[in-house]
Amino acid sequence: MLSTKENFYINKEEKFCSNTYHPLPVVLSRGKGVYVWDVHGKKYFDFLSSYSAVNQGHCNRKILNAFLKQSKKLTLTSRAFYNNELGSSLQYITSIFGYDKMLPMNSGAEAVEAALKICRKWGYEIKKVKKNKAKIIVCDGNFHGRTTTVISFSSCNESKKNFGPLTLGFKIIDYNNVNKLEEALKKDKNIVGFLVEPIQGEGGVVVPDDGYLKNSKKLCEKYNVLFIADEIQTGICRTGKMLACDHEEIKPDIVILGKALSGGFYPVSGVLANSDIMGVLKVGQHGSTFGGNPLGSVVAKESIKFAVDKDLSKNARIMGDLFRHNLEKLKDKHKLIKKVRGKGLLNAIVLDCEESSKIPWQLSIQMRNNGVLAKPTQGNKIRFAPPLIITKKQILKAVQLIDTSFSELKHGYSSK
């Protein structure tokens, strides 16, 4: 039962904000580390991390200090002028990821759009595909944003409904299927890129088979096609490596970053590539008023620096193993849990119910009541992605609360 105070904030948001989300009914007012607090001061574990945007923890002190210091000096110049922070920020970030250049943007969807433009232009000018014939392969179950172009190749019909005409030039194939990829590459010489999520986060934390990414990259090399990794949700240590692609020791031709590049402070995203690919973009062919601003540059550099200095990859790997191990124990205890899957601290449980069932939402409400915030994705899956600074003690406490939530839900459980 929501309080009068909570209803006040919820009603105001629903009245004045476009209704494009279905939030969990909790009104947050403060965050620190792995915790958030509601307007009544109740503390919760944040097991969503703003869809992996706060890997470094809420209100990270080092990023906050850098943000405050720069915000008092200069926040925005546009790219009409040079500023004294962008170059050093990109020098550091490109050195960490091993690329020549980065195109700075703001949102993840913007970065995806930029990567698609780069890929198409490369296809025409380097691969020499005939004018307006370039195609990019994407995967079933993908999520790369909600812009007009991106929804054009979404597998979700609801996201495309009444937004046409849609953008052409994309071919959807099965995820985690190398044979389907080669079949498509063999059949069509106009394919210039393969856009893929190393793990499908919004799709329900779908982890592909070992070797899928490596073999896909080899096929892209064989057929002279750019391998584009959307690491917006999986990147910056989330899966136990700096990039999820690092698990298979491959280097994508193009990497898309966002979310945790901001440390949760300020929208920052980017596209990484070497000069032979990035160089196809010329003056006036792409840009952003806010992309590359000095405030965002400082935030992005400090966000990556914190992840490297604190070795968040290692902690995500260790804590992720611990978390899944304990979830497997819960699976043996609670028949509602059908499957546990994930990598590092990007994990999910698949519930033994229909995708249209109300059980996942009821479970999320029960977890909220007990102090853990997580939400269903793709119907019967619940994603768990806490900040990467989480400790063993905190993991075990959160598992205990999740266990309690399942036990309290039991009386209403039906596999149908």
C-alpha cells in the first residue's frame, strides 16, 4: 500500500510526463553506493543500477568531485570550438580500449545511430557496395534503443507499431547461431556490418554459447564485414571484463559505449574505432551540440579511471560467481525458479510461468517490500545487476532477502 506522500509524487509524474514506462511503485530520493532510499527513508539494494549505468555506485565520490570541479569552470562549448578537456579524455579512453579514435555522443541510442552511419559509409567508400544497397545484419531479440531506425529492426512488434515507414537495410537472423550468420553473409554481397550484443541484456540476459562471438568475428573478417559490438549495457566491467567481448579475446571493428561511461552523473556515450573506419566521417557529416562537451569529457574519463583503478572487472567476476552460486541454491529450494543465467554481475532468473503471467511483477513487488529493487524483463525473467562495488556481505544479504521474497510468494504460485 502506497502512502499519501508516495502517491503525490507518482501522480504528479504520471500527469506531466509522457507515459512510456511502467515503473515499479517506489519513489526514490537518495542514493549511495549499492543502496537507494525512498521518500520515507527506507533503504533498498539497487539491483538494476539504472540498466547498468551506475556500475561505479550511486553518487560515486571521485566522479562527483570531478563533476563539481569542472561544472564550476566550463560545461559546454559545442564542437564549434576546441576545449581543454576533450582531447585528454579521449586519449585516455582510447588507450584503455585500444582504439585510435572515439566519436563522443550523449545517449546510447545516439551512439548506435552513429555506428550504423559509420558502417554504411564504410561499406560504400571502402568495401565499394553499390549506392543505397548496403545492409546490416542484426539479431532476433535485440535491443539497441528506441529511435526510428533502431526500432525498424526490433523483434518487438509493439515497439514498431504505428511508427512507420520504417528504415530499410537490415536483416534479422537468429542470435547465437553462427551458421545462420554465415548463411546470410554468403547469400548477400551487400552486407557491410554485423551489429550484436555480446549478451542480450534487455532480451532477458541471454548469454550466447562459448565461441559464438569469436566465430562470428572470424566470419566477418572472411566476408569483409564490420563486427559492431553494442557494449552499452555489457561494457565497462559489468560482465567481469572491461568489455564482454574480452571474454573471447576478440577486438570488434566498432564498439558502442554508453550508460556506465557516465558513472550515472551525466549522459555520455561514444563509438570506438580505428582511423581506417572512423575516418570515413568528414566535417559536417555527423555531430552533436553536447557530444564532447568538457563536463561530459571529465565525467567519462573519471568513470573509466575509477573502474580501472578499483579493478571492477575482478569484483564483478568474483561477486557474480558468488551470486549465481547462491541463486542456484535458491533454485533447488523454490520450484518457481526455472533457470539462472548470466555473466559477471549481469544476471537473471527465468521463472517457471508464462511470459504474460503476473507472477514476475508480484515477485518484484515482494522484493521491493523486503528491500531489493529489480524488475522483470521479457515477461518471465527478472534481471539482477547491482553496482559493481558490491561486497560479499551485501551479496549474501541481498540473496537472503530474495529468498524471503520467494517464500512469501509461494502460496500464490502457479506454473500456469
